[in-house]
Amino acid sequence: MKIVMGKLKGLKCRECGRRYPSSPVHICEFCFGPLEVDYDYDALKGTITRQSIAAGPPSIWRYKELLPIEGDVAVGHHVGFTPLIRSQNLAEELGVRELWIKNDSVCHPTWSFKDRVVSVAVTKAKEFGFDTVACASTGNLANSVAAHAAEARMKSYIFIPADLEQGKIVATLVYQPTLVAVEGTYDEVNRLCSEVSDKYRWAFVNINIRPYYSEGSKTYGYEILEQLGWRAPGHIVVPCAGGSLITKIWKAIRECATLGLIDRPATKMHAAQAVGCGPIVTMVKNDTDILTPVRPNTIAKSLAIGNPADGYYAYRSVKDSGGYGEHATDEEIVEGMLLLARTEGIFTETAGGVTVAVTKKLLERGVIPRDESVVICITGNGLKTPDVLYERLETHVTIRPSLSAFDRALADLKSQARS
Amino acid sequence: MARMRVRLTFPPERIQEPVIYHLVKDFDIVTNIRRADVTADHGWVILELEAKEETLERGIAWLKGKGVKVDPIERDVIVP
């Protein structure tokens, strides 16, 4: 693959614009604003083409020149390039002409879009010479960091609140990281992790490596555009937790327009959150750039971030693109999960239920016109957290092992279906 | 001396109070404001605090007692 020399300009403060050389830092020393990777788009123009991307591997690494990696890919060679499915059944149920499902519930290796960000973070951590990676997580991020650290043969520390259910820990422990269960309130655990990141020379993926880590989310956007034949869809509905994914998909679309890979960035970005934890959507609805932190109370645990780091930037992405947002209740979230499973055979986690429910609302309210193209982002697998459905699903019929018993049961079921 | 970079989010009823002044005067904490946005109905301030560790802890506990939300500047770092 052709290597573009000098594509990275380093890091740039999102608030004051001050520049920094590429290094494992995440905060501007002057204004304490977040840092972001800065590319030399003039150097990339004409070098990155639809053809050069198509010649790359069927993974996120086909977009390596648009990622902050300068050496070889270290881990996650099979991450990404997940299916973009043209929906017929769900499109019919929702009453929309052109509906696509970007399905990261089958993203390798840990079944969520977090593999995109973590494979970039761990590769960058190796590039910087770290031997230890870390994160604070209650779910998908922990799974992915532990798995990629194992592949990289790096040490890993995963911090969790001590009261986390055992079921959620196993899918991380299997990769044999050092799991640190911290007793204390959510805020205390949160503060400790920030302090650990300050003190130890570790690659804390969503703290000091965050500028690089978050760039991995752009690949979700590149894939949507490429899989649509390098066309920007009319609308993308994105579940929001920390706000980084929607921000980076919007960045990916604008980058592709800058590089001439698509005509123009004519996509409206819509934010999807739960009623019980929806500070970004609240900003959009109230049309304010001030985020009010909330204490999460929702079954959508995979979106439960009450004080999101990128909340302001997520809001800006929605506003700048002309999109909107909606909240979904817990009941609507479950209905969304069941609707996607029933119509498309995809079992997503609660975040996917939020996305489906919010898409339905945005269509019903005319925010998304029914004759325009829509992509919905399914970002995680339902098999990790089936417990949310335990109370809501049941076996249809139990019988003795005889054909006559089955005949009677089948007749009963058919009669119930007719009534 | 210990240093901390924090984000303070003020509830509307505390906006008119000289909270940071008291942090300096009553606790002997050195404050260095880097960014802020304060209006009639909301307010946040990003600043660095410097003092002895136990003094910092007492100051932060006092802030929380007044209903001020005290977060790392990274905000929520525990991710699902």
C-alpha cells in the first residue's frame, strides 16, 4: 500500500486552535480544551482515491491513510468493513423508501463498534512505545481493550465499579487483563481513573490516547459512504453515549467531500438517546450548546454516559448538518430491539433499540421525509446483554414428546393467531 | 502541593454566589481559570486547583456540599 509521507500535522486544540506535536496527550495546556488529530489534507488530496481505497484490505485499514497511524498495523487486522444491509422488511414496517442498516453487531473481534476505536488506539499505543493499555468501562469498551491488548501482547488494566454484575465481567476477564474493581460511587471511580492516567505511563485509551482512539470512529462513516457507492445518504441516525461516534461520522463525511471522494456532505446527522440518559438530544431539542449533566436511569446501559466528553461537539454535528434528535423510552427501546430482530434477523443491544425507536419517531414526525435515504447505525450485539429481554419474551408452547400433542398445540397456535 | 484540573458545573441557585472566591479565601487553594461560560441560568468553569492534598479534598467536599458538580476535565471516563 502506498504510504503518504507527512500526512499528520500533529494535534490541534478544538477550542483555541493551538498546535502540538503528535504525542500521547489529550488536553491543551493553555485552555484545557480537548485535542484532535490534524491532517495535511492538501498532501492527501489526489493521493487517496476511490481506487486506492478499494485496493486495500476488507477492514478499517483500507482507510489507514485517513487514520493517525504512521507505522504498521499492530492489531485488529479484521476489524470493520461490516455489512451495510439494504432493508426491505424494516423499511416496509417503518414506511420509508430507502433504508440501510450499518451492522456493527458483527464487528470483529468483540461484536461492537468499539473494536474500531480500540484497534486504532492500541496500534498507536504500540507506536508510542507503551507496554500497558488501560480503560475504565462497564461493557463493550472493556471487552475490546482486553481482547486487543491480548493480541498485542501488552499488559492491560481494566477499571470497573465494584458492583458491576458478574455476567458483564466474564466477557472481559476471558482475555486475562488485570481487572481492578473499585469500591465507591460512580464519580469517585471516574475521578480515580483520571488520576491514574495522570500518574502512570500507560496508554489509557479514552483519556491520554483519546485523540487517536476517537479517530477510529471515522471508519464507520467511510464505510457507509463507500458501501453506498461513494454517495452521502440523506440521513444517518446515530446512537449517542459520549458523543464521539456521531461527531466522527460527520467528520468522515466532510473529509470525503474535501478529498473529492463524494460530491458534497449532504447528510443530516440525527442523535438517538434514551429518555433516562439523553443530555445530547436535550441540547438539540432545547437548541442550546450548554450540556446539563444527568444521572443515567435507563435500560440502555451501553449509552449511559450522563456527562459526555463530546456532548458539545455531538450537538454541533447535529446542528451543522441540519439534523435533529429524539429520546426513546425503555419500552420503546425494547420494542425497537424486537422490531429489528423480527424484521431483519438482527439481534442488537439496547443501543440499537434506541436507534430503531428514534428513527421510527423521526419518520412519524416528518423530520425524516419518507422518500429520502436513511442509514441507521447498529453498533453492538444483543447476545452480550440478553437480560433486558428476560421478562418480555416467553416460550410459546410446551408439549409432551408426541405427534398428537404437537398437532393439538399447532392447531391452538393457529387459532390464537387468527383471533 | 497537589494539583487538579477540574470542571465545575454550577446549579442555577449558586450562579450569583462568589463560590470560587471562597475556595481561595477560606481554603487557601490557588485557582487558575482556563475557560468558563456563565450566564443567568447556568455556569461551568474549567480550572486548575493547587494546594496541599488534604486541603484540596476539603475544598472539593465543600463544593459538592453546595451542589456544585465537580468532574475531571475529561468528564465521564467510565465508558459502557
